[in-house]
Amino acid sequence: MGTTVFERQRPAASVVDHALAGTAHSVFWRDDLPKSLTPDRPPLVGTQHADLVIVGGGYTGLWTALLATERDPDARVVVVEAQRVGWAASGRNGGFCEASLTHGDENGQARWPREMPTLKRLGLENLDAIEAAEGRYGVDFQFERTGQLAPAVEPHQIEWLEEWAAEGEEGVVFLDRADAQASVASPTYLAAVWEQRTCALVHPARMAAELARVCEERGVEIFERSRVTGLDTSGPGVTVSTATGRVDASRAVLATNVFPSLLKRNRLMTVPVYDYVLMTEPLTDEQLASIGWRDRQGIGDLANQFHYYRLSRDNRILFGGYDAVYHYGRRVKPEYENRPETWRKLASHFFTTFPQLEGLRFSHKWAGAIDTSTQFTAFFGTARERRVAYAAGFTGLGVGSTRFAAEVMLDLLDGVSNERTELEMVRRRPLPFPPEPAAAIGINATRWSLDRADHNRGRRNLLLKTLDALGLGFDS
């Protein structure tokens, strides 16, 4: 097996130690919110009545609430959140808002090739609608339509980029080594593809907070610190219960994503995978000039264990990915968010990528759980005589596609037959993950195989080829 560039060109341990000294274990995006966007909302107490109750106050739930008020301004909509608005993945992700509804074109082509022209069009329309939402609702997501840069950092990846660019898709530009390094000055870059149209960057926590603000302005009631413990459809509608209250509604949407589903049928459909992130202090003008990056693209490399990174509005660099950690039993626990060995690895990889930034410190480090499905992208459905709709399994690309999911769920509840609901991607459920211990054995074997592929010119072993053939997988 060979070595990767991050093993061949490691910075000195003292560089990593200095950069991580004093780093706060806290989510930068949430710390960066003004108090005006973080009101302390009350918990659910007593009985509330609604036309639609939504469980989950992240992007999926908030977009559903907002779009429900667009469809019926008189509808009473209630959102029930176990923690705070945007507390989970919606408030701590990298802020890559992509047009893809299928976790990239390659995954979509492998699963729904006949639908891909439609799915790509719908994805771009969805991204356009998110951009237009800033003006429509008077919100600031810090939306930047930057596109995304995909650099090759190993020689065998250059051919992948050349094949990609040769497809001739509009807005896809191939950059040779000189052009790639002129765009972003990393000595690891051997070539790159710049997708100019299909990715934007947002401030993740601000997006959730602004969606919540607009929802409340339109009459939606949001209850925080109210974990739903029961879902009852024995009566004519739906009742969701918490320790201190209940909501009786005509219909419900489940937007709990990585957390255990209230529907037994969905308990094996996702697994939580932990992802880890570092955020630097703001770069000086001189530091920023040393790396270029004038087009401010989001960046994601081509490895199975990939890195993603981007600039914030105040010119910090978010750097995350690589390790995707699964814990036995599908558990989501706060202690899983503390993994010093992964942060050290990320810091080392950061200074391999940008050695000219030696001396820069990281201000924040954090982690969060991603809801991974076997098809790498969201699945949809209804239950309880179409009184309950759900979407989950976004697998790390939910910032943009949660809005599309909201439209789908509202269509399904209304019994609408349209372009969205007729999609095979919407109508068919993916295969579930197996129960334990098979899940842990299979996931960890797959992770090992993906790492080996990155060390062997991308060549996939028998396990990965078998999973590919079966349409199964594990990804971050």
C-alpha cells in the first residue's frame, strides 16, 4: 500500500500543538449568532391544537413549517424541538448548500439514471429558491453562490477530473496544476475541477435562526426543550406528546433525522456518523493573500475519506471531514463529540494543505452526528393512513435538499401527484442497515476498505465492489 500526501508531507508536531492550544470546544456558528436571533422559546406545556405539527426544529422542520404557511396562510402550524432551534446538524455543519439532491451526480447516475436530468433541474431550481428566499423573506443566510472546487491531491485523481470535465457540463471548468494553484495556493493541488453553478455557502446556524424567525412572523409556534416521547394516531388525527404537554393535530411531519425515529419502520433506516471540524481565527490580509482563494469557493477533495473546507464571511477557514466515526448501537451521545486524535489529524492535514499558514491558531473545534442512509441521500414516505410524513438520511448534504424534502412531504400529505412525488427516488425506500452487531462489523469493515482504497490509487476491494453492486454503502 502507498502513502497519501497527508502522510508524506506532515507538519512538525509543534505546529499542530501551537495551533490547537487554547482552542474552544464550541460550535463557532452558534457562538457567532447575535442575541436577537436566539430568543429563549418556551417548552410545550399543556395541550395545543394545530393543523400541522412538526417534530424537529432543524432545516427540515423549519422549511416545512415555512412552506406550509405559503400553501395555507391560515393553517396553524406548531414546531416541537427537543433542544434549541438549529442545535443539531443544522447549526453545526460546514454550510455547503448544494444543488444536488442525490449526494452528487455519480451516486444519482448509479441509482436513478433515467431521472437524473429531472433531478438535476429540480436541484438547481431548489438552490435558486433558497437564494431568492433572502430577498423574499428579508433574511440573511450569508448566502454566497461561489461554486465548489474539487482538487486532485494524488496523481490518480487527475484522470477522474479529466473524465468529469470531458462530459461537457455547463459551468464545469478543468484547471491544470498551475491554474489550480493560482486559484487556491496549496502545494498539494495537482489539478482541479471548479463547479461554478451548483454550490453556495451559507452561515449554517444563521440560516436555521432566520428560518425560525420568519416562521414565527408568519404565525408558526415553536416550542423548545420539548422532547417528543409519543406519537399516537388512534384517534382521527395525530397526537405528539412530551413530558409536559401534547399537540393534537390533523397531520404531522417527522423531521428528527439522525435521532431515533418515532416510527418503528424507520429505526434501521439510518445510522449516526460523527463528523469533526476545526475553525481558524480570522486570517490577516497577508495570510489571505498567501493562499489566494479570491473566488471563495467551497472545497472538497476527491478521496473516500475527504476533507471539506471554506471561508467564513470574516475570513476564517473551516476545515473538516476525513474521519467518519460510527459508534456501536446507533447511539448519539455528547461524549462522542470529543475526539482529540481526530482534531490533531485534521490540524496536521490543514497545515499540509496550507503550509504557508504556519502559526495560525484554531479558535473552535466541534463535532456532530450525520444521518446516513444506505443510498447516501434522503428517503421519504408517509405512515398512519397518510397522516404522518417523514424524510431522513441526508448523509451530509442536507443544507439545500432539506427544502426540497419539505416540499415533498407537504405534497405527500396532500396526496398530490406531481413531478416530485412521481420520482422513483421519492417512491422507493432504500435498504435498511442491519441490526447490531452486524451493523458495526459491516460499517467498520467498509471504513477500513475505504481507507485502503485511498492508499491504493483509489482501487476498490471486493467488499466495496460488492456494496456498489448492491447499492449499499457508508459515507459521511
